[in-house]
Amino acid sequence: MVALLGSLFLAACSGGELVGIHINLNKDGSGLVTTRSLVEQTAAGPAESRTQGVTWQSRACLLAVQGKFDKLNDLKFGGEGLRFSAHLGDDQPHLRVYVQRGPGAEWCKALVPDAATRRAMAKVYDPTGRTQEVGDTLRLEIAVPGEVVTSDVNPGGRGVEPAHERKRATLLIPVKTLLEAADEMVWDISWR
């Protein structure tokens, strides 16, 4: 595997929160979605191809993709694993995000490989050895067209952290917690 991580993406995230989903929601329910996933890359990247005098041994790759959607309520990840119910016409618009948990959470598996692979990739991501596992926390982030009033999750879980600041709501979920058999999480966000 050969060391290749997108520096621009890595500078914006800590080692634990490299991966996740960012949604920029418009007033009409349309928007832009960006996913960042940690993937096992088999093909040589540009840095590898243009470097001489080295035998590459390890690789880690952060893949970011972005696209537009017309209706947030139609957006789903991993089948029904991560889905949205937005109510935008009310005096206080709000959004409910349903987060599947358990070993069958395909939406999570689409963003990160298994724990052993993440530990091996951490050695590439941080050659100093301080980072033990990369991509161990998923970051769900939603930017809304107003000031966020609430960002709460139920039921909670070990290491689960809902938060909000200005026009942005975030939910941090450790991958280990997400893949444990448990009830679906419901993340509620409201704004004005």
C-alpha cells in the first residue's frame, strides 16, 4: 500500500474525523452533499508515479465526492441506513435524521473500512505513530439556511456528540459505537 492522502482534506479534519457526510441545505429542500470516505486504493497516485528511488509500501486514500440533490427527503445512504425527514414550511423548520446502527449499517461501511485496515492506514497517515486509528469517528454535518436552535440525538451512545454552531449542526459518532447492535438513532435539528 502506498502513502497518498489528500492534504487539503486532511488539513481540515482531525485524524479521527476524516470521514463523514456534509450537507448544505437550501430553503427549498435542495442542496449539495459531500462525502469523505477512507478507501483502500490499489492504483498508484500522481505522487507515486512521479517519484523515483523509492519502493512504496503502504497506501491510504481519502476520497471526497460531491453532488446536488433536489429534495433532502429523497436522499438516502446505504439503502435506508441514513435517511432524512425535513419539514421546511413551518415557523420553525426542523429536520430529523434516522441513523441505522449495528453490524449491517452499510452506509457506515461505505465510508470506512474495517478497524484493522484503519489501524494500518493510520501508520501511513501519521508516520510519527501518535495516531492509532484513522477514520474512527464519523462526522455528520448539516448546514441549514438559518441559525440552528437545537441539535439532539436519541438514544445516545458511547462517544456520540451532537452539537451546533451558527448555521451548522454536527453529529460525531465513533465507528465502533455505530457498528454495535443497538436501536436506530434519531438526530433532531431545528433552526429559525
